[in-house]
Amino acid sequence: MTTAGEGAHPVQLVSDGTFAHLGTDGGIGTGRGTVPGGLFRRDARHLSLWHLTVDGTEPGTLYPAGTETGRTAVCVLTPPGTRDQPPAYTLFRRQSVGAGALTEHLRLVNNRPEPVTARLDLTADADFADLFELRGDDRAYAKPDAVREARTTDDGVVFDYHRADWHSRTDLVCHPAPDTVRPGDGTPGTTARVLTWHLRIEAHDQTELRLTARARPHGLPSETSGATAGPPTPARRRPAPADDLDRACAQGLADLDLLTVPVTGVDGEEVRVPAAGIPWFCTLFGRDSLLTSYFLLPYRPGTAAATLSALAAVQGVRHDPASGEQPGRIVHETRHGELAHFRQIPYGRYYGTVDATPLFLILLHAHHEQTGDPTLAARLERHARRAVDWMLTDGGLDEHGYLVYTPDPEGLLNQNWKDSEGAVCFTDGTQATGPIAVSEPQGYAYDALLRTAALARHVWNDTLYARSLQERAHRLRERFVTDFWMKDEDFPALALDGDGRQVDALASDAGHLLWSGILDEGHARHVGRRLLQPDFFSGWAIRTLAAGQRPYHPLSYHRGSAWPHDNAVIALGLARHGLADQLARLTEGLVATAAHHGHRLPEVIAGYDRSVAPRPVPYPHACSPQAWAAATPLALRTARRQV
């Protein structure tokens, strides 16, 4: 058997904050690293093993598992057979994810003119591993006094996990009930159970087996986590796509429907927001959710309203060095797993981001501008003012003149969108030291100050506050080019380090400056043209770092790969400055990339040139589906309409 996590191309099912990775036969194998197999909810794996055998052997796969809707997969299996002795029966396997559960419907069809009895053995287990344990980064987390148990019920098995005040559970319910349930192979540390059925199938007839594995995570009321899924939301009726960009937009919207998760809004209401991506980021993120919502704004303004409400609900209110929380700061990510609960990782509510706060203000004004409705901007006035206060104080604008961050050795060393270690580097590859002022958040800050000034003037009726913010924005713009423009390279520096030195790697961050408007027209148009030169533009997309520099690596996370969302921001900037030819080339490359992935843009692709390979080279750890990549085609459509 080949299963997810053991080399098979996985099938991904996603719905309502629950996702599963299955192998091509619908099975789950224990795994770590790039694609761990399992059923996941709230950062925990609630099924780690799901292995079906028929008549004591591995079934053959006639039709490998493939998704129908993103929520459902089907495959066709048979017991062994030959040309002269074909299989006695066929199994039609249908699996769906929703409302915290994996449901499986096995239909067994008798191919013979006499009754047959099929023996099915399902080996199941739940290790309740936290997602952070499965990343393949060789980190280990102590779990003192943790206890895993399995007990047989009348209609299946219950898997339990206890650690101090933490309790998670997975209920496996079977119809019909298994004939027997026995322990697995006895491997230490496992609670695997083998469920066995002997199913009689009459001549040329069929019978069915229905299984439901329901995740009951810690922290959710049992009546909520155990609720039965209602009927799926009807697909939005859209006209047939006319070209590849339309197809990518349709796929992106479908993926965003799958990635939507329920969270609590600012007044305690439930809102539905885009989770960042599968498998590692099925949760609310600050930067990711804000940019995704911005890209969607002309098409689904309600997503922006939900995201702003959700982030306002968890806006920082105190100083906490462990989590990076500061008054007014917008959260980077929220986590609900065991390791966050026991503070073995800092990400329960982690605020280590320098750019989510200005992006929050940008989206708030953009929502008002798009909809013409001042209600949300008025409702979140207090939160917006606190966000501005954070930019001026803890964010560093008053003290340093720029938004800055100090690398967090226990969390994120870099706190802009390129948040991997070493991403903010000099041309010799050396990581910048702090306090670090990366270029693109300064543009966000400039735009946020101007947009908040507009809200103060037109919604909050505070002209003095509006004038103050405008003056700060203009001063920021004036000093930015003086401090960041590298005369020898004729290009913006990636950052200023703690000593005020220009961090001189040539990076795609400069493209964000076109979108925010912090560059004057001449500098902006020069940067836009430069980004479409061959060292930056691979033919598929603009690389995060220009090729030819010492730290460039086409398979790195942020030092040579290419990210669709990064390119989407650049595309909007190209449109802002009327660079139609450059926008057309960039759009063609991204749309072609999507076409090679079934019109679904992955989170990130390798930086190899289009002349080297006939299709984009995958980045091995990319999330897919992923929210801001899914929204990228919509941003491209908007940009194309603006020029």
C-alpha cells in the first residue's frame, strides 16, 4: 500500500477548518515532513493511521483517489484477481471531510452470480501529534505524563489523549458495527486497533459500510465539535471561464471557499475568514488574511469585513515579550494546539510581525472606499487608532523614523513577509541584525497613515488627527528615498540594519513600494521595469531575490523562489504606475504557471528560468491550496482592469 506521507501524491480534502491528507488508495500512513498523512483539526492530528485490507491482502487500485469538490474523494479498489479469475467483488470508496469529521462510504459490489463474503480489516490509530511536531525539522517536544488510550465501544472505537488539563478525542463510529476489534501489531506507543467485518454480499448485489471518524479537539464544546455537518454550501454560479485567467480566478475562489474557517469577531459574533493554507497554516493569520482579503475586495468585500473583525478581536492589549504582544499590534497568527497551550511554542497568539498592523489600516480604508459604507470603519475606529499608536510607539516610527523589528530567536527572526531565517540579507548572504527596517513595511506605513487620515476626515470627523497623520506620511516619504535608495545599484535597499546600513541584496520587496505609493513616479517606473529584467523575472514570475547574487538559491524559501502573492502586489503596483507592458508579461507568466497546476497557483515555486524547464519547477514544501496564492488571479484581474 502507498499512503500519504510515504511517497504517494496526496489527496487533500478541506472543509470547515478540517483537512485530511490521504494516499492514492484513500489510506493514511504515519508521516512527517513535506506532506504528513492524517486527519487534522485545530493543529492536531486526529487520525494517524487508516489502513484497509481485503481478504487479508492489500487491495489493488483500479481508480486512484481524486477529489471531486475539494471536500470529497473517490477511488475504486479490488481484492487480487487474474484475467481468468477476476476479483470477486469491487469496492467503491468515497471519503469526505467536513465539520470536524472524516466520513467514509464503502460500497461493495458482488461481481459473481453467487453470494460471496468479503473480509475487511481496517487498522486505525490517532497519535494526536501537534502540527509543529510533524514539520520534519528534527525538533522534539517533551510531553510529560501524556497518556494515549483506546477503548472499544458498541459501534467502533474511541481514541483518547490526556496531558494535564488537555484532553482530545477521536470517535470512530461504524455502521454496521465491526464483528471484532483487536489491538494492532503491539508496537510500543501506539493505540492502533484492527476492526474486522465479514460482509455477505448476495449474487450480483451490493452492501455498504459507513465509517465516521470525528475529531473532538481540546477547547471546543463537545456539542460543537461533535455536530453533524449540514449540507454543503451550494457552489456559486459563475459563467464558464473564457480564458486561463478566468479559469485561475474560478479555481482560486473555489479554493478560498474550502479554506474558510469560523472564528470569533470583535463583538463575539462568528465570522468566516480565509485560513492561510494547507497543511501547516489552517488558521487565522494577520498578514496572509489581510492581503488575501485585499485581493478579493472588488469581488467579495464581505471577506475583508470578516477578517478585520476577527483581527480586531485579538488585537494586542499588553506587553508580553514571549508572544510579542504589544498594545495595538495586530496578531501574526493564532494557534489552538497542544504545544501552544503549554507554551512550548510561542504561537498561541503570536504578534511577531511588523507589517500586519499597517495592512489592517490599509484594508479598513479600502473596504470603506470599495463599499461606500462607513459602518465598519466607524465600528473599528478605536482599534484603528490603537493600530496607529502602535506604529508610532512600539512599531518604531517615532524613535527610529521607520517601522522596525528586533529578531526573535524563540519565534521569527524576520518579521516581514519574508520571515525565514536569513531572508533579510546583504549581498554576501549575511543576515541583517536589528532593529531592522525592511523596505516594504515603510510603504505600508505610508499608505496606512494616508488612508487613516482619510477615515479620520470623512468618517470620524477629526480633521486635526487627519492633518497630523498626513504630515507624518509626507515626512516618511521624503526621507525614505534618501535613506533606502542605493546609488550604485540604482535600486531600493532591501532594508536598513540596526546601524543604519543599507542591506544591499536586490529583492522583490521593492515591487511593493510601487503598490503603496511611497516612491515618486520616476523611481517607481524605474523599479517596475527593473523587476522584469531576466535576473528577477524567471519567465514564470518575479523571484524573491535576483539571480546572480551570492545568497540566491532557486529552491530557498525566500532567497530565490517566486511567490504568486508577492507578484500580485507587484502587479497592482505596475498597474498603479501605468506599466502596461510589464504587467502583461508578468500576468502571462503567472497565468501559465497556474495552467500547469490545474489552474491552481501554489504558494511558491522554484526560481528556475522558464528556458531551463518546460513547466514551473515545484517548491517541495509549498502549501496548496493556499489563501493569498488562491486570491492572486483576482488581483491580476483587478490590475489588468486598471491599465
